[in-house]
Amino acid sequence: MTMWEVLKIARTESVSAIRAAYVRVLCETKPEEFSVPDFLAAHEAYQRSLIYARSGADPDFEIPEDRNSLRITRGVIAYMEPIVRLRELSAPDAAKGNTPPEVAARLDDIVCFYTSMMALHDDFYSRIEMDNWQELLHNDLLSNNVIVRYLRLPLLASCAAEPLLPQSVWLYLDMIFQWSNPNIGVPKDYADEMKILKVETDPKWDLSFARFRLIKKLPERPKEKDVVAGPLKWEYKRAKRPSSLNTDFEMYAAYRRFARDAIIAGNMPEAEKWFVRSANVFDGDSDLFVIYYDFLRGLRERGEYRMTQAMHLGIIERLLDFFPEHLGFLISRADYYSDIKDFDRAIEEYRKLENQFPDSLMVLYAMAKACRANGQEAEASRIHKLIEKRYKSVQERLKSGRSHSLDSASMQSIMHQNEEVMRLVSDKGKSK
């Protein structure tokens, strides 16, 4: 059978029509007629027809006769388990048990709604679009608080099994199902799911999906992170410019999430491994470089790590491609040379920055550290005195808005940095 015969529709390039057909086929299957091989066939037909809709590839793909050879993801299984339980719950049984009457009265509608969520969540390029979720969740079922409460925990488990969603979608789902509402609470056995929810809704980890568009069939590749093989060297000198013609964004987004989770866990080897694999798939996403840079910078500031690999200079240079006037990244480039003990080059870079950002005392402080590390104690002392001399006038200029900085946010940031620098310099003076 072709994928269109399985889905019971004519060939189409409409993603929404394909998704609707997939949901209809699953919902029309009677519980006693449901079989795993048939479900696997429907799922394969759905995935293959989506590829056709977006790329024109394999217009009449034949579903293999050996359907047990087909595979589904953990995320699909997390949806199917509650759907199967709902399908097996007949209306009379529901009425006799603990099932709320409002749920028992609309079992078929709930099954189709849950199946629609599964279908949307199983299509990466559709699930990253907020409009699709708003359309799906604009459903009269969700105007009934009893039904919402009934679905609340199963849907949390289903979504958390494949959490690769934009933060805006997570926030929208949380608003509807009230997972994080402390007045309702979540049982302790959902602790893992709540941990995922907390990360995914944290503004610090809001990663953009805006550039991810697929218009070409991509090669077959593994989806599970533990079987992924690939180079562990970032080809940073060959920047990949944003292009949906040569990028597997679903793979990239998964790798980026693995890197982010390793960063959150403080696991340096895993963070580097998944950063490299992410960047080798696509390096046109500033979010990846920012979170990894912040991680390395934090380690360096705590004295746990020194940025001495050529790759780290590549990270800074890539960030400067995105943000060419960013003072922090420019200082980090000079810091890199200091870390590799090329102090003359580091001091040269700091002097350039002193001229470019005359209101930043952080540049002078970093220069003094490099001078001291290079045995130039007198020069370091001179720079500290220069910081003390400039501090008052620089801060007044920043407060008045007459700075060389480009915007008020930059001026505020430099002001706070200057306060910290002055504190450090004062502490060193007292300790002598």
C-alpha cells in the first residue's frame, strides 16, 4: 500500500490535510480492531507524506509489508499509552468507575483531541509554530475545567517525553493546563516532568526556533542521542551560513538541547561534545554560542577552566560575527591571548579596546592583570591608579548619558562593571 492509501486521502502537499487524515484514520479505528503493526503503518505513512509535502520526495512511497520493522519515537509512545487507555474505556465502564461524567460523555472527542496533539507534536516543523498550537487548543473541550484537570497530568507526561518545543509553546501549554500552579500541585511521581517544565519555561533558557525551516528531503539519520556518531572537532573556520537547503534543523535542535542540558548539569565533557556536534550541523544560531560561551566564561571566572584551545577563540570570533560591538566578547578575545600566555598580544588588544570603550574600566583592569602576569608590576600599578583617577568622571558621564556607549542598556552594564572594578582595586590597595 502507498502512504496515501494508508491515510485514505489523495496525494497532497497540504501538511494540515495530511495531519487531519492521520488523526482521522487513528480515531476511526475501533479499539477491538487496533493493532500495533497497523498503527506503525499509519505513523510511517504520516511521516513519509510530510516529507513529500515539504520536499516533493517519494510521492508514492510504499509502506513495507514487514510493519514490525518500522519504528516510533519515545515521544509518540508517551502519547499512545494514555490514548490506548482512553480507547479501551467504554462509556458504560467509565460511568461505573471513577471517571468524571463530563469525561465519560465526551470520550471520543477527548481521544481525537489527544490524538491531534500527538500528531502535531510528532511533526517537528509544525510543532515549533505557535499558530498550530493555538488552533489546536482553541477547542471547546478545554472550556470544561473537569476535562482539563483530567488531561492535565497525562499531557504533562506526554509533552515531557519529547520536550523539544519553543519556550513560547511551553508557556502556552502551562497556562492552559496549569502544571506549575502551586495551588493545584503535581504528585511527587511527576518530579522528572516538573524538572523539565522548570527548565523549559525558564527565561534564561529561551532558545530561538525562528530560523528552522525544512524545504528539502534530508538523509536518514539516528534520532536517539546515545547512538549518534560524529566528529568531535568543530570546523570553526568554515562557518555555515543560515540555509534551509543544507541543514537538518530537527537534528540541530536536538543536539543544542543536549548541549544545554549538559551545561545546566555542569558536565563539561558532555557540554563540549554536544556543542561541537550542534555547531557542525549549523553554526548560524547565536543562542548556541551565547549559552556555551557563558558556561565557559563562568568556569574561567571561578578559576576552574582556562580558554586555551583554538576552538575557544573560534567561539569568540563567531560571537563577534553576530555581535561585532559587544564589549564582553571583545574583552574575551583579549583574555584568550592572556590565557595562552601571549601577553604582548593580549595587552595590545586591551589597548585597542581602551580607545574604543574609554568609559569601561573593566578593560583597564583586565590589562593590569595581563601586565602583572607578564612581570610588568609597575605598569599594572600605574593602570590601577589610572582606574582610581578616572572612576568618578567616567561614572558621572555614564549617568548623564553622555557616554560613547551605543544605548542606555550598555551604559548601565558598564556602570555596574565599573563599580565592581573599583571595589576590586580598592580591596587590592587595602591588602598591601
